[in-house]
Amino acid sequence: MKEIPRPSKRRLVLLKRLLSEYEEKTITSQKIESLTGWSAAVVRRDISLLNIHCGASNGYKVCELKASLDELMDSDSQEQKCCIVGLGRMGQALLDNTELQSSQFRIVAGFDSNVNRTEVLRSVFPLHPTTILESVIQSEKIEYAILSVEKEEAQPIATRLSSCGIKGIVNYTPCVLTVPHNVEVENVCLLTALETLCAQSSK
Amino acid sequence: MKEIPRPSKRRLVLLKRLLSEYEEKTITSQKIESLTGWSAAVVRRDISLLNIHCGASNGYKVCELKASLDELMDSDSQEQKCCIVGLGRMGQALLDNTELQSSQFRIVAGFDSNVNRTEVLRSVFPLHPTTILESVIQSEKIEYAILSVEKEEAQPIATRLSSCGIKGIVNYTPCVLTVPHNVEVENVCLLTALETLCAQSSK
């Protein structure tokens, strides 16, 4: 499969979710434009990156599109294990996140440098001191980390996560993380999002 | 100024943050690559979209880069008012978010459809029932909304936000929002981020 650029992947992930609630048999790029705001040309280019053989003249067959998106997202695979590092307010809000329940992702461990927190907080998965991060990640075969530590801890923890086999980090901190090429980062911090919107709309 | 694509804007926002703690006088695209993982070619293309006249042969002058990024982000402007809609666990975690403190963004109102919540929760800004969303947004001249409502409420609220002058929405829900062209959305939901990482790294 061709290498798919990150912005296309972000849109394809959302397209998959959109289609999961779409009840027609076919969908056109114009229809997708009207639902998402992405231009029809961008939509067609994104879809052209998938293993799809149906023509687009009368719209895409929704079932083929879904199958191809499932393949891209590896949705049939076994569960993907995740951990949360940093159990402050944001980390705690993620502790009982119901959003992942019907997905292939499962949070199996939480970490905090404050041992009081890991002892007092309640969670369906075990909470550990950050000191044993590496051993838990390796023994549990955790692949993705959700980073919600304090600013000062962000880079040191990202470096440790990278060195023990984590494939991807969802970064809730405002820090720009320096990680090796084989580790992917998705930046979801509020400030970054607001600044991106602001730069957008001031044009 | 040229229209700057969203992925470039996201990187430029992070570049600005990176430079705010960078102490050398010049920086090369290769150095930025080593710090961020974006390829030097991508970095040079992004920077070429700014109003920058310095050559890149010996690196960019950090002060010129910063000035140009400040201009893009409109950082000198007066404060940008935001509101939070949806005060469940995620919304509450954002209530005392310290990340925005030194930025131009200020949260001035919170909304929830559960009046109990708006009465019981404590916050430095007023909390209102969602019924009066439009009047508060208009009287306070709020430009950005942080959406952290339940899934079922997401699209109806996004439609109401769009119709009362909101320029941009930071979307913490997993829903794909349909909004008019003049409203920008940044999707920061955990599931979307994990799926994007997973699609990335399974290639």
C-alpha cells in the first residue's frame, strides 16, 4: 500500500466514522464535502490512496469504502494496548473515558510520578509509579501512550516511552516532543488547537 | 498573505512554541527536523509560506521567524474569548486548565444542559445552562468554542454555535461535525488520535 500522508489519514479516520452511521448504499465526494467541509477534490484524492477499485462516477460503494478503510485502520486486528502517563485532571478525565469502549484500543495501565495518586485513584486498570514505566510497557506489550504529564516531565517521559517500544504518543501537553522516526506523535493539546484555529480564521 | 494549508499551520504553531525556548540566533531546517521529526524539506516549504525575506542558506534568523509567526498567529491581538460547552469529566478537566494562562485565549463562559452541574461546579468564569448559549456568546463576543458534550448533543450544539458567530470549534467529541465553510473545526478526540497513529504505524 502507498504511504499515506498524515492529513489524509486524519480525514480517512473521520470518514470511516462518518460512514459507520451512513445508511445509503453509495456516497459521492460532493456528499462527503457537504458533510465534512473538505473539498470534493481533496476527498477524491484521499480515497484514491486506498485500495479501491470502484469508479467514482456514480459515487463510491459504501461497503467497499468501509472495507478498505477497515484494512487501513487495521480494525480487525486484536486489541491495541495503551497506557496513560500523568494522572492529573486531564489524565483522570481520560481514566473513565467511554469513547474507547467499542474500539480496538484498550487502556491497560496508568502511571504517575506521584505515588499517592496511583494509590488513591480508582480505575479498572492498574496504576503504577512512573519509575516502573519500562517494565510494565514491555511485559504488557503496550504500543500506544497517552501523555498528560506536567510540561517539565513531557520530553523526558517521551524519550523513555520511545526507548521501550512505544509506537505512538497522543500528546495532551503543549510541548513539542522530540522522538525517533519510528515513533509517531499526535498533538491534541487545547492551546495548539486554538492557535491553529486562530491562524486559520485570521486570514 | 497566501492561504496556508491546515497541516502547515499546525506545524507552524508548534514551531513558534519550539522557538520560544530556543536560545541560538539562527536555526536551520535540518535542526528543526532533528527536534520535531518533520523533514527539512517540509520545514522549508512551511516557512516559505510566511512573510520571510531572510535566506535559508545559513539558517533562518530566529527573531525574524518568530516575528513572522507572531504575525500569522495574531499573537499581539487582544484576547480571544472562548467558551466550553459540556461540563462532564473532560469539560471539568478543562475548567482549571492552566495551559491557556499565558496565551491570548481566555475562557469566559461554560455551558451544560444539566443545570445542576452549572450550579454546583466552581469556576473562575460563569457557568450557564445551554439554553442561553446564543445570547451569552453574542453579548460576550465569544469567538471560539471547546466542545466536550455527549455524542448525541455534538451536532445540534455545533449547528447552534455556527449560527451565532463562532469562528472555530475545538472538538473533543468523536463526532464528525457538519458546519458551514466559515467555521473551522480542530478534532482532538482521543479515539481519532489513536486511530490516526494506528493507521500510521501499521504501514
